[in-house]
Amino acid sequence: MNQQNKHILDDKITFKELIERLFGWINVFLVKWRVLGAFVIVGILLGIAASLLKKPVYHADTTFVLEQSDMGGLGNISGIASMLGLNLGSIGSESGLFKGDNILELYRSDAMLSQALLDPFDSEEEQLLINRYVRFHDLDEKWESEVDFGALDFSLPREDFSIQQDSVLREVVKEIRKESLVVDKPDRKLNIIKVTVASKDQGFAKSFNEQLVETVNDFYLKTKTKKTAENQAVLQQQADSVRSVLDEKIKQLARFQDNVPNPNPLLQEGLVASKSLQVDIQAAAAVYEEIVTNLEIAKINHRNNTPLIQIIDRPRFPLERSEIKLATGIVLGAFLFLLLGLVWVYLQTLYFRHLNQ
């Protein structure tokens, strides 16, 4: 028991011994100042090289506000419609497909990124965005052994793409999603969305950002209002059909009255055709009135269900750029290689001490 306690006491280190060891290592580092100086010089040179050779990255930012629509604007009309026996929910209601942060994932989807890449880079040029990306990043040289880019025509309809074209497009989409695209809300409490495309090609960053925002927002609007638009179109078609029937019945009644201007009131059989047409007109008018009422409610519902997308900031030249400045490269390179030199001297000293034991 006494030997165990003595062993524990021997393993403890006093504050004085800690200070002595610290100064001992400081002396070791001072003796090796040439080695540390060499590491610092190498770090400075590499920092200068990185700041001069590394291309700047340009950031194209688009910020827009998305106002989600709801059925709140139909509160008064809903009450009136319920009194008339109408159910607004059957005419159209807001879909939950794009509630919350779903639109953020829509920006990262393969379909939207692929569609944006197949848009023209510039309205004055026939070059597509995907061709611009491939040439700027030298993918035609990197993938030369696997892909014959000279035989690929991305201007064809998407359904006519070959397997190789789809593969190239999918790989480019993966690179952009991983390295270039950032979609987020600056403030989670607000409905403001920021789309950022980072690229060393300033022209591509701006053009692709604009095309992606336009593509996604158009798809969002069309899909968000698809159900209410279809309901409105069906009601409009029904209203036009019933109106044509009503007009035809009115014309038939007018022709009958022209042919028999003064029917004999004592002969009831002669009035049957006139009364039958009048009944048809009243029935068609009642149906037409009901359909028109539903149609007007559907139009209001469609307008209220259409979300508001308002662009706040658009990318403009010159874009914001991020780069390693010369001073930053020198300081950062010197600091990192100084740490590396300290570790090197420390391990080297421990190695030689171990050999001498």
C-alpha cells in the first residue's frame, strides 16, 4: 500500500517543474530559430503564390420576398356562399405543396438546375449556360477520354437527349449544387429568400443566377395556381356552353313568335311550343346564373391563391468578389507554417531524446 502511494506521488508534477519544462521548450525553440525561420519563409512564399495565382470567386445574389397567399380574403364571401349552398373548398383551396421551406429545396432540385443550365447564356449568343460552364472549367479536357463533347448538342429537346448528354448534365448539376449554389433565408422569421451563385466566371454567375430564379419562380407560380386555374377554366367553359344554349332558345322563341304573331287564345295547343321554350329559357337562365356566381368566386379564389414574388435585389456588374489578398496570404501562410515548424521541432526533439535514453 505504501509503495502504491509513493508511485502516485512520483507521477505528480509540481508547478515549479511545469515552469522549468516550459522554459526548457522555449530554449529549444530559440536554438532552432533557423529551422522555424525557414518554415516561416516558405509559408510567406506560398501565401504570396496563393494570393497571386488563385482566381477570385464572384458571387451573384438575388433577394426576393415571397408572400404566401391564404384563404383569409374569402372570409366574407365564404359566409355568403355558404348561405347559397356553395362550398368554396370544392372550387379551389391552397395546396400545401410549397408551404414553408419547400421552395428552397425546389431551387436545389435536379429538374430546375438542369432546365436553367439549358437556357442561353446571352440573348445575343447561341451559347448555352452548360456549354459555358464546360468550357470555362475545362471539363471537355478533363473528361476527354470518356465524353466526346464535339458530338453533344444540348440545344436539342430534353426528351431527345442521349444517355451521355444526361450523364454530363447530371454531373454538372451535382458540381453546381455542391460548390456554387447557396439558397437560404437571411432571417428565418421573414419570407425573404436569398439565392447565391458563386463562380470564378463572373458572366456565368450572373446569368445562371438570373435564369435559375426566373425558372423556379415561374414553375412555382404555375404549380401553386394550377388547381384554381383549372377550376376556373372548367367553370368558364360551362358558362359559355350554357350561355350558347340560352341564346339559341331565345332565338327559337323569337322565330316562333314571328311565325305566329297573334295566336288564338282559345286554342291552347298552339301555345304549348311557346310555353315549352319559355320554360327552357327560364331553366337555362337559372343554371347560367348559378354557374356565373361560381365562376366569379373561382376568379377571386384564383387571385387570392396567387403568391406575390417581388424581387428586391438583382445581380449587377461588377459582382461581389472574394479573394485572398496579398497581406492576408502572407500573414496566414507565415502563421500556419510557424505552427507546423513548432510541431516539427517538438517531434524531432522528442525523437532524439528517446534515442539518447
